[in-house]
Amino acid sequence: MPEEDTSSTGEQLLKVLSALSNPHRMRIIAALAVERNYVSRLARETGMSRPLLHMHLQRLEAAGLVTGSLELSDDGKAMKFFDVAPFIYELTPQTIAAAAETLRQGRQEAHSELEGRGQ
Amino acid sequence: MPEEDTSSTGEQLLKVLSALSNPHRMRIIAALAVERNYVSRLARETGMSRPLLHMHLQRLEAAGLVTGSLELSDDGKAMKFFDVAPFIYELTPQTIAAAAETLRQGRQEAHSELEGRGQ
DNA sequence: ACCACCTGTCAAGAAGAGTTGACACGTCCC
DNA sequence: GGGACGTGTCAACTCTTCTTGACAGGTGGT
């Protein structure tokens, strides 16, 4: 098994931020903060379609902001309940800078810049 | 003085989050946290084109994360310097929930859900 | 005049996120 | 067998964001 990268790396923070930067997903967090809920009911209460909510939930879960668990109700129906994860992120210039340091993707090393600026 | 809307309203936080949820913009914040810089040089150092950087900077400025000021150098050239704003945002389920409360856009209050369905 | 540097904006294409409807499966009750 | 409810997934479409190249302007120096 490949080791997990649990540290708050740039990619992780990026995933969290892009997961949170959406009105629908913010409202989903708000709804789940009040009470845990299952998909169909949450879709009814928030007024969004099931496929749409499903996609948003799986985006939030991928970012580690909510957790879903499949449970069986008394009448044998399988319902997936979602809870908010107790996350806490502090956003400051230093935080962002530290995360950006671990984002070396596609950025080539500047071997030698042509500093011939006349000025 | 007129009261500013400094509170983390939903739209404001949404703008901040979507501004931060981008690898290029994260790297711009990181670069400006080290030292203030002007557009062309920043474009050179980050390896992005001027129009692209210009767009990202104006997105960051619109979110209040950086501030730009047009200054004149010794040789009379007009250069726009950018600084990071000393922002600080705390992201928790409660924070998001509070912000989502002020996001009542298009979401009608569920007057009564006794549509034809049972239950 | 040219060339260096700085600033900004525009249209248009490429890429990705959001959204919908219809489909698949399951259990339980009448 | 219907219907109610629950789950998930798929291909298409729309929409926003991203990205590029070419263009506009400016100053100062050789």
C-alpha cells in the first residue's frame, strides 16, 4: 500500500479550498452542522437534485470535510448518512505560502535569469 | 465613518475561498509574502504570462487579499506594486455555516412540503 | 528614429466545473 | 404485480474559469 499524505500539503489545502468555494457546498456543510442527514432527505431540504448533491458530497468527502457511512434503517433500507468532519483551517499569508511551497508542479527551476536589465 | 462590511459575509468568504483555491494564486500570495513586487517582474519570476498574471492579481485584489498601488520609479516608469494584505480567516464547520446563512440567494424558504408525497 | 522597459485590454480557443434527465440496483408494504 | 422509499452512475449539455497571442498606451536611453 502506498503511504498516505496526511500532512496539510498544498494539494490537500487546495482540495479543501476548492471544495469550500461553492455556495451549494457551503450550504451543505451548514445543513450537516445542524444535524447529520442522508442523501435523499438532504436533497429534498436543500432543493437540489440527487445526482448533483451526490457529486457535491463526494467532493466534500474527498476533501475530508464530511464523512459518509452507509447504514441500515429499521425497515431495512440502506441509507447513506453524512456528518461534518471537525475540521479547522487557518488562512493567512503564511499559511498559504507554506502550502504553496509544496506545490512544485510543472514549475521549472530558474537556472539563470537574464538579468541584463538596463534600468 | 460608515460601517464597512468587514464581517465574513457569505459572498465575501466565497470570493476569498475561490480566489485562494488556485495553485497560481497561491503561489502569487507566497511570492508577495516574501517581498512586494511589480507585475512584470512577478510574471518573470513565476513564469506566467502578463495577461494571465494580471487577471489573477485582480481576482486576488477583488477578494481583498492583495493590494496594488501604482508607483513611479526613479526613471519615471510607472510600475504597479502589489502587497499581500494581512488577512486571517478561520475555516471551521461553524464559520462556514454562519457564512452560508447569509447566502440566501434563490433559495426559497420551504413554506410547506406537503406535496403529493406521503411522508 | 529605434529599442528597452513599464502598464493595460481585447477576442477567442481550451479546459474544467456544474447540472440535468434517465437509467441501473435494492427493500418494504398494499 | 404494482407502488413507495432508499442507493448509485452514466452521457450530454451548459456555464464559468483559465490561458494565449496580439494589440493599445506610456517613459527614458542610445
